[in-house]
Amino acid sequence: MENKIENKVVDNNKSSLLKNIFAIRETSIILIILLLIIAMSIFIPGFMTGSNISTTLVGLSTDGIMAIGMTIVLVIGGIDLSVGSVMALSNVVAGILAAAGINIWISVLVAVLISILSGYIVGIFITKVELNPFITTLAMMSIARGIAYVFTKGSPVSLGNISNVFDAIGQGSVLGIPNPALILFILVIVFDYLMRKSAFFRQTYFIGSNEKAAYLSGINVNRVKMFVYILSAVLSGIAGVITLARFGVATPTAGTSAEMRAIAGAVIGGASLSGGAGTILGALLGILLVALINNALVLLNVSVYWQSLVTGIVLICAVVIDIYANKKRKN
């Protein structure tokens, strides 16, 4: 009798452990990604080649970097629709200055400073003027993209051979891992650790869960919000610089629809549009899932227009899951 009871307790513990494991959003996404990789390996010739894997990793790198910032913004209960445009502005500023003969690293520094300024402006309007984050970042999306078009007059600007070291940022690799992907992985590790362990970054979850309670508990809500929007802009600026190093061309169309892919990756990865939830690792997995789906469409020779459609469908599905999860948590 005692043995039966002990076995039942053990079985219950195992069942509870499995439920807890599969309740973690990242676990579910990893399983979906593994199943997708297996299916693509079987049915799509050329998927598991080194060149395709490398191309996929490079392609998702800039989106992944922007998704890091987007996730943190979503955690505080905000949204940033300007990431793609700030990426383009950074790309264009660095490219034009370098093409004019200014040292590439000074050009990059100026581009990052411009990104900081754009994030600061967004932060000011959200925290001081108290404008809605959606409207504020939508306005910045138009402004930054518009400035990029004005600077370039709508035409790409070629850098030529500026610096082998700079080119290596976008085109080189370390131990077979493309440098853009390596930069993404390093940033994911750093910010995932900070979001889990840093007292300052943990405040973002308190603000997103209950901003008023966070304020009453002594958290400087406006300071944290300001920092988060500047951080999102800086990461977008870095993505723009990496894109410049990768292609050697500054273009105002860089980062088109990147905000949608960043939001999709973040939400798929567990970030809540209501705030208070989300992980950087989850965002990386979400971006990887979107990239794999797009890669499958490319290898199957499906029109590029369908890729945007599929990304939109994936985003809607992720939002529906997020709404369902929020209702379940409240109940």
C-alpha cells in the first residue's frame, strides 16, 4: 500500500514537472522550431547546407537585435514602431559621412548618437508630454524615415572600400559563425542576464505589470521609460550600422517592416502587449521561428510578397495567444 502511494506521489511529481516545463513559452517555441527544422530538412533540398544556414543567421541578426529593444519596451507596457526607421536613419547617416571622407568609426559614432537623440525625443514626449507611445513612435517612424530619404534624395549611397575591419563586422565570421549573428548572440546573453538578474532592469516588469504601484513603491518610472526607449533606439542604430557593413551601401529603405518582424518575434517569444511579461531569449526564438518560415518560402520559390503576408498571419496568431494567456492568468 505504501509503495503504491509513493509511486503515485512520484508520478504526480513527474507530471507536475512536465507541466511546468511545457508551461514555459520558450520550451514550446523550441519544440516548434525543431519540428520545423526536421520537416524542412526532409522536404526542402538545400535547407541544411552551410551557405543557407549562414545566410539565415545573418538575415535574422538585425531583426533580432531590434527585437531585444522591442521586448524591453513591451515589458514596460509600451511599443516602438520607429525601430525600422531609426535603423535606416543610422544606416544613412553613417554611410553618407563615410562616403564624404569622414573616418568610418567617427561616422558610426555620429550615427549612434543620432539614434540616442531619436530615442531621447521619443522618451521626452512619452514621459513629459504624456503622449501615447503608439502615436509618438508612429510619428518618429515617419520622421526618421523621411530624414533618411531627404539625406539620400531617395538613392542608395555606396561606400566603396572604406575599411576591411568595418566590412568584417557585416561580412566576416568567427569559427564559422557570421559576425552579425555573433553580435546578436552576445547581446542576447547580456540583456537576457540583465532582465533576469539586474535590479534596474527588473523594474521594467514592475512598471509593465502595474505602473501606479511601481511609482508608489519608489521606482522612478519616467527615468526607466526614458532609458528603455533610448536603448531601443540605440539597438536599432547598431542594426543599421551592421547592415551598412554587410552591404556597403546606405539606403533609406533599410529596415522596412522591421518593426512588424520585431514585434512578431517578441510577442511569439512571450512578450505581452499588456506589459509585464517577456524574455530576451524568447524574442530570439520568436525571430528565429519567423526567419525559418520566411527561409522555407524563399527555398520553395514563393513570391516575396507572400513572406509579408505570412509574417502578418504569424503576428496575428501570436497576439491571439497573448490575449488568451492574459485571460488565463487573470482567471
